[in-house]
Amino acid sequence: MTGGGGARRIADDVRSGARTARDVVEEHLTAIAAREPEIHAFNLVLADEARAAADAVDEVVARGDDPGPLAGVPLALKDNMCTRGIVTTCSSRILEGWRPPYDATVVERVRAAGAVVIGKTNLDEFAMGSSTENSAFGPTRNPHDPTRVPGGSSGGSAAAVAAGFAPLALGSDTGGSIRQPAALCGVVGVKPTYGVVSRYGLIAFASSLDQIGPFAATVEDAAVLLEAIGGHDPCDSTSIARPAPSLLAGLDDGVSGLRVGIVDEMTEIDGIEPRVREAVRAAAGGLEAAGAKVDTVSVPSATYGIAAYYLIAPAEASSNLARYDGVRYGLRVDAEDVAHMNAATREAGFGREVKRRIMLGTYALSAGYYDAYYGQAQRVRTLILRDFERVYEQFDVLIAATSPTVAFELGAKTADPLAMYLCDVCTVPANLSGHPAMSVPFGTGEGGLPIGVQVLAPALGEATMFRVARAIEQAAGKTP
Ligand code: GLN
């Protein structure tokens, strides 16, 4: 399924002059031309810009200089990251046509590392959803089975990597939006520790949860990308004042002696497909065979993750989305006075799910309900953090399911918001705690569709997390 050659191989070839970045881009544009009409991974393909960027990389090589660790590697950007002068929509009508006046920090960093931005990918509007069906521009389809969703909200980025449109992509993960689509599309997806990757230029959904991270076909490629985008950024006040994590150096150090916990509340849950549960156990078996010590563990408060998340995230969203008032950005629907113009713009510009979140969040924050809903959810968040911190005294890493199911049919959950929210049951706990977590493909479920196993680690435990993910990836290669 995944084509085009790994990111690291491409970068090595381009740096050594064995291949030109221009050829690499043309190959990927050809792959896009062949299958994008069916998949709809992109809101915008930047063919001319990508060719020009590739030529610039080739010139650096011709001069005898090094374009960087991502030299000539095509990269797809979720369309909620700002690109200077290039339309950035968040898959919302309210931002249609808006051209940001600046680049997100991650965009500057991937370019500085030599990557070639090949397009802006589709998402659930403002990253609210788990299937990419909430896009104002139509859904993305799963490259493994186009009758099924790619997951969400970064479904376009996950599908772009799975379809071989780009070896690398960036997504954002507020409640699972990198890991869940990675699982459903059979690729690697990483949510770093909150604060490891700058959010500057990421259009805000829920600022205390949002985090940018990589998609790639392999754990190694995801590591190269996270090393390139991580590290302190003075433009983001929540950015951690540390350099990017060093991941590649210890990637193959193995898992001998590591203590691995299988999280009960994120594996033994109602509605989980038996083959997903079996995949988690089989991945644990693979780690055990590689020398890790595996046990089951309980994180009791994780059960309340969904309830807390669906108060905190909408509350923050209701505040963040107040800025779309028809004055400063994108769409404006004229009316007799400013208040009516604001209302008409928001009525026309936001989709149903975004409106639902704004109303839920506004309610949860309103006088009289604030303490019962928002305050209570914040207390649960603290409990979840403490539970994880306690568990990490006994375990180096945790594993769990990423998604309780494989990719579902388009339309299967669109009429039932609660069913859609339950897709995130295994992923939201790591957003609430701020800890890193990633999804690694491991075997297949119903219909031969990919399954993802989740690896979780304590704050700033990315290096260990990647080492375990690499061991799971190797064990997956051994399963029939
Ligand atoms: N599916 C979750 C939601 O709808 C998570 C979204 C995300 O991580 N951006 O809120």
C-alpha cells in the first residue's frame, strides 16, 4: 500500500546525488494524479510550489552543501497549519480563501530540514471529529478500502501517507487525531509530549490539548520527522525549553529489561473488536520475546477520559473559535448591523459539529454550570495525570489499543455523535495527561483492515517510546 520509498532512503539518495528531489516530487505527483480523485486526501495540492522547492534542494546539493535530514522528501501538511500566502482552511467554510500572513513554526522547520511541502490535507472541520466526514469539502476515503473512513481528524494526512502520496505528513492530535487515523490507515502516528512541538501557527482547537506530530510509514521515518520539528520555540509560550528529542541514536537498542504495562481500561473495553484486543496481546508477546517484562495494569480514572475530554475540549474551542466573527478572517455574510453580520457569518460558516461543540463548551463554561461541568472535568483531568504518574513508577511504557475498531464504513457514525466520540476512548487519556503516545501498525482485523497498537510513555519519554514502537514494528513483521 505505502509506496514511493521511505523518507530516510529518499533523503539519503537526494543528499548523495543518487536521485534528484525533482524526480522524487514528480513520482509523488504522479501517484497523486492517479488516485487522489478517489481518495481526496488533499484540500490543495501544491504541485508548482513543490517543484520549485525540489529544484532549490537540488541546487543546494549541486553546490556541494547539505539540504538537511529531510532532503527532497515530500511532506503533506494538515490544513490547520498556517502557510504564508497559501490558502489555509481548517476544512471550514468560515476560513475559505484565507491566506495566512506567516508560516507555522513546523512549516519553517520542515523546510529548513529540506522537506518539500506537497499539499494541504483534508481534516474534520477545525479538527473536530474522528472520521474526516466533518470536512466542509467532502470526506477523505481510506486507501485500504475506499468505502471506509480514514479516521480523523487528520484523515487526509494519514491517507496521504498510506496511499503513497507523500512519505511524511504532519497532523495535530487534541484527543487522538493523529493516532486514530494512523491506526485506521495502517501507518505510524505520533503525539509527542505536550510542549515538545511548537503550536505556533497551528490553528487552535483546544489549546491545552493540541499537539502537532508526525505520520510516516515506519517508526524510523517518524523519528526523523519528530527530530526535525521538535524543540523549543519562543513563539509558543507552552513550548518546553529543551532541544528536540534524540530518537534515532537509540532506536535499535531493543527492549530488554523494560517494564511494559498493558492498560486494562484502554484494552479490555466494551465494544472493542476481539482482533484489536488480540493484536495488543500479540504485540505484548512480541515485546516479551524481545526481553521486556510485561504485565497488565489498571489506570482507573482513564474510564472517565471521554467525559472529561468532551467538556474541556469544547470549552476551550468555544473560546478559541470566538475570533471567527466575519471581521478578521475568511467568510463574511453581510447584514444590517455588526451583531447580525457576526451571527449570519457564523451560521453560514460553521458546520454542525463545530456548532455543537461551541454550544456544549459555552454551556459548560456558563455561570451556574461552570463548577459542575468544566471544574469537575478539570479535577478528573488531574486524577488521570496522577494515575499515570503512579503507574509510571512501576512501568517504563504502557501499551493499549489505539482505536477499538478497524476503519468503519462512511456514514456509519455520522448520525450518532456519541458513537463518534467513543472512537477516542483509548486516545484521549494521553492528551489529558500531556504524555506522549503513538500508534504502530500491528496485523489486520476484519476485512484485512489495519490495526494499530498504542505505545504510551511518561512526559518526555519519547526515546523509550520509539524504541518500544520499533520493537513492535519488528514483531509485526514476523506475524503472518
Ligand atoms: N476525535 C476527537 C474530537 O473530535 C479528537 C480530535 C482531535 O484530536 N483533533 O475532538
